[in-house]
Amino acid sequence: MPVRLKDVAQHAGVSVKTVSNVVNEHPNVSVGMREKVRAALLELGYRPNLAARQLKHGRGGFITLAVPELDSPYFAELAARLSAEATRRGYLFLLDITDADPAQERLVLSGMRAHMVDGVIFSPLATSAEEIAERTDDIPLVLLGERRAPTQFDHVAVDSVAASRAMGEHFLEQGRRRLAAIGREVREGTASVRLQGFSEAIAAAGLELPPERVVTVAGFGREEGYRGMQELLALPADLRPDAVFAFNDLMAIGALRACHDAGVQVPQDIAVGGFDDVHEGRFHVPSLTTVAPDLGTLTTAVLDLLIARIDGSTAPPAHPLVPWSLTVRESSAAPSG
């Protein structure tokens, strides 16, 4: 027999109304009482009756995450965290892989792929801010990512400009002077804001980032990082970098392999840094210096905003920035001598 709210209430020694308030995320419950009821829900294995919720509220109980790919460890970890938290809050979690295809992203915005879905979390890659602003579908939407987005939608992001500036400053503090970057050139994309922050750090030190040391690649994977580093290593001695910032960890890991294959020592000859703090980078040899976004805070912020919209919130659009930290590991230790 399925566990009922009444069963949970008896187990926790509280009223059915209190249990209902906790299940439905109502704010008028004390922290201590909320934790007590959540413990009872977990212990008894309570699952919300989504069919009853739909009849009562006109909702399906589903949230969709639309992302360009799931091969990326960053998106995979983000999806896992969002799924677990959405489930804890009583929603079923769906994934929509757009492959960064403009036509697929337009379907997400139009609602054509969102039947029976209460809300959408969308990380666009091929769609401009102007195109997103033209959206007419009324399904609640929260945007993810550092690219420029229209202000009329909730948008959760990491301050990639500040984080990338910190990476550049770290390299400079380690005595590096010939800095370089590897990234995909995407209109209004993440790469452009990460290049901006990195360039600001270099300019503030009175140095230059010549175009030869900014390598544009076709994707965000290990292969692109490998080829980008090969291009940098082929530069004349006076241009060859002593520090390289790849705009995500997968490219940085590919760059590390290119250094290994070329007999270039990291970090003695070249320091390498990435962005995202994927697990693979922690166990690579050398371990990867990276920018680590706070995915826990990001997950909470996204679902708080989306569920509030689902519940009818008319608050002004929110644009919170997620905390991040610069995690220094072996790939950027101070050069010897």
C-alpha cells in the first residue's frame, strides 16, 4: 500500500496539514518541524501522488532540463543534482538534449517539446538573446549559462568574467608572462565572457594577449583542447605560451595530453587551467587547476525560481550569480627557479 500523508503525520507526531505544507514547500513551517517531517517522509518512503496533484492544480508534476549535450561531465553532474533535488521536492525530472541545434532549441522555446511539463530549465547555446526574448510560450522558464540573456526571464549564472580574471591573475602571480587561451568562438557565448575576464587580468598587468595566442576551436571536447595546444606549441619561441587557459576542463585535459605527447612538462614549462571542476580533472596527472562553480547553490537557486513561477509568482525576474572558487592543483604550480 502506498504511504499516505496521514501515515507520515502519525509517524512524525504532527498534523496532516503540517505534512502537506512541507510536501508542498509552503514557507509557514519552522526549520525544525520541516526537518522532522522530511525525515519521516524519507524513512517511510513517501512518494507524492502526481495524478492527484495534476487534478487539483492542473499540473503534470514534471520539470524538464534542456541542455546542448550530456556527454559533457559538467552537464551530466548538473543534471544528476537537479534530478535528485527535483525528486525530493516532488517533481519528476526529464532531460531534453538539443545538440546545440538552433531548430531543436527553438522547439524548446516554443513549448512544442514540453507537453505535460510544468517548467523548463534551459541552457541555450545556439539561440541569441533576441530570439529568446521573442518567446511566447507561457510555461515557466529559467535560463542557465553565462551567455547574454534577455532580462525578462529568470537567469542563473556564474560570473565567468570575474572567475576567468582570477585564473589570469593566478597565472601572473605564479610568474607566468606569456598567457594563452583555447576556446570555442560562439556568438554571445560562454567563451567570449571567459576571454573577456582573462584578457582583463593580462591588460591590468601591462601585458598583451596577441591573437596568435588565442586559439579558436570547433567544439568543447578533449580533441579540440589537444589540437588547440598543438597549435600553441608550434608557435615561434617568442610567442610560445608559458600558461594556457582552456575555457572548460575537457579542453584543458586534452591540452595536457598534447603537452605530454610533445615532451612539454606541466607545470614546469607550461601551466594549464580549466573551468568547471569536473571529476576527471581531479584525478588526472597532473591534477587540473580549475574554476569550480558551486553546483549545490546553483541547483537550489534554479529550482527555487522555477517552482516559485510554477506556483504563480509574479515577482520581477531574478538574475542571481552563483559563487565560484579557484581551485589550484598541480597543473599550475609555480615554475622552478
